Amino acid sequence: MDSQKFDDLLTRSALYFSRPDKFKDPFEGRLSPASAHTMSPSDAAFYAAYRIKRPSDEAKATHEIMRHCVFISCWHRAKKESREMWEAYTSGPESVVITSSAKALDRFLKGNIVKSPLKYHDDDFARTEFDHTALFFYKPRRYIFEQEFRMLRKPDKHESFSYDDPADFGRHVPIVVKKIVHRVITHPMASEAFKTKIDACLRQYLKGVRREDSNLLS
């Protein structure tokens, strides 16, 4: 994450969840192109068993509504750094990686949150759609390098949304930062001045967590 996002995480003691319609992938929370003419085996079995008609255009429109009222936090599942991830999800050397564990995320992030690894498929794969959140746990195979673990925050019962209001582009979920952040790694090309800045932040907000230099060659 970029430095500004890291500062936001520490000062707010909150993890930012973004609205999926703001992501780069145009198929976030949507059916794949294959779904226009076929159904996934599980959906086909479900609709046949309960003698339900194929979803109407009105039902499909609910997918678009869901893209505007759920919020997502994305994590990379790996034991070592990825140059592709640094390049794809940071804007320059003033950025860091934070690491956690699935156990910590499950234990210390409670509430109306769904947590699961993503499934990666080609565009000719029909995505399962009968669950309102299922479509958010698929991605095209070209994103497989991300090896994503995703947390999806469902809308609260009395929550309201405005499509164009920047305040509704995301949500901050309160956390105990020390319970979630296990390691902090600076960008492979980070300057000494930036490393010093991060060290100061850790002393203030994350005592006991030490900054690490990247293992990747700059």
C-alpha cells in the first residue's frame, strides 16, 4: 500500500474496505461473459431442483446494486514478496507491505464480514450466482498472480448509500492495529528518509513491530 494508506490505517486504527465498482476489474461482482448463454453446473442443478426459472434481467440488475453497497479488503496470500504485486498495487517507492495471518484476520475482524480466497477462471467459465455475494469471489485467470484472500463487508441493516458521494466509495472497519499488522516491509527502492519516517510511525503506533527492508533487488 502507498504511504498515505498506511498512515490512514495507523491514525484511524481502521482497515479500509473499498466499493467493488471502484476496482479496475470490470467483472467485479458481475457474471462472466459465458453466463450470457450458459449456467454454472451448481446453478443449473439448483434451479432444476426447485423448478425455478432462469434469472430475469431484473434479477441480474441486483448484481449492479450489490456492487454499490458491499465493501472489500484485498490481501495477497504468499510467504514471500512479489515484484508483480509491488508494481500493480503501489504508485512508487514510498509504499509498504503489511503482513498478517488468516487466523488473525478471522479472529480480530468480526461482524458482517465474509472471508474467503478467490477462485480464478477463464472468461468462458460460468460463474455461480444464486448467492448475493458469490460473484465477488471470482476473478479472471489473468489475475491469478494476486492469489487473493478477500474480505467482504455486507451492508448494515439500516445503512444508506449514495452512488456519487465519495464518502460512500468505501468504509473504515475499526481494528486493533497491533493484532492485525505483524510485519511492515518497505518498497525495494525506498529511500533512507522514507524508511526513517516509517520507523517513527512504528514507534508511535506499533511498538514491537520492526520495519524490514525488501528482499527484492531494486
